[in-house]
Amino acid sequence: MNQALQMNTNFHFSRTKRPLAALACALVMVTQSVMAKAGNDTALASAAVLATPVVVTKTADLSFGKFAAGTAGSITISTSGTRSVSGGVLAFADGPAMTAAAFVVSGAPGAAYSITHSGTATLSRLGGVDTMLMTKSSAGGAAGAANGTTNAAPGSVLNNGSQTIYIGATLDVGAGQAGGSYSGTLAVTVEYN
């Protein structure tokens, strides 16, 4: 009983089945085309990178100079380094120089930047527990900057690749404030815009 299995390779479609078969083949081709295309989609990403990092370098500390207080008051150093007093504070001409804090901001020429700093700082007496509150009162460029840059305000453009920024502040002095040297920290951050 050797019987061979024979496959019928002659398919005949009736007229009504031919359009359906053609439609089915077309759908299979369309879906395979869409599936293949979906796997090949890509996204492009781009970024502008400034090759020169922004750098902040302190060139001068903020110094209120020598003063005394009988009653409460305040002492202010402007961005140009001038000192004024109010209330019961007496300023002395001798002693440490009065200076605004100074920072050189350097980076990519023509780059816009912004500067932020802590608005207040507590100054503590060295070797004691007494404190005074310092409040930042102003920040800006000053004419005749040592590096020859323009007098641009913070938040502007580094025209020549660098700019000197000066920060002034007001110190609240208590009545009968204990004498001595006081110090604190004013943090400054600069970022490209």
C-alpha cells in the first residue's frame, strides 16, 4: 500500500474571491510596510555648547572699616566703596580700608550672564558669640574697573570676555555692639543666560 501524498498546487479563484484575495495581499503588504517603517524612525537632538566656562574670582573682600556704636544703627558700603552711617554708629578714618566686595566674571566674549548671591549673611565676632546681620544693598559694575572692561551691570554681556562686579551691603549694628573683628560669608553664583 504505497500511496503517495499529492498536493494540489492548482488554486482557482472564482471571480468573487479574487478581489478579496488581492485586498488581503494589499493589507498584508501595507501593514508590513508600516511595521518596518515604525522600527526605523529616529529623532535628532542638538545642543549649543559654550566652550569657555564662566568663572568667578574674588578680588576684594567687603570691608566696613573701623566703627563704633553707642546706640543701634547701620553702616553701608556702596558698590564704589564709599561708606555711610546712620543711627548711633560712628565711623573712624583709621583702621582697615573700606571696600566693596569685588569679583571678576570671565567667560565667553559676548555671552550674557546672570549673577545671584545670598541676600543676607551673619557676621560673627572672632573669639566670641556676638553677631551682626549684613544685608546686600547693591551690586553693579564700577567705572574704571581694573581690568579695563565696560561699566556694565550684572545680568548683561561679557563684552570683552570679563567684567568686574562690585557688591555693597548694609550692616545692622546693635546698641553697644561688642568690639572686635567680625566675619561672614557672601556666596556669589554666576551662570550663562
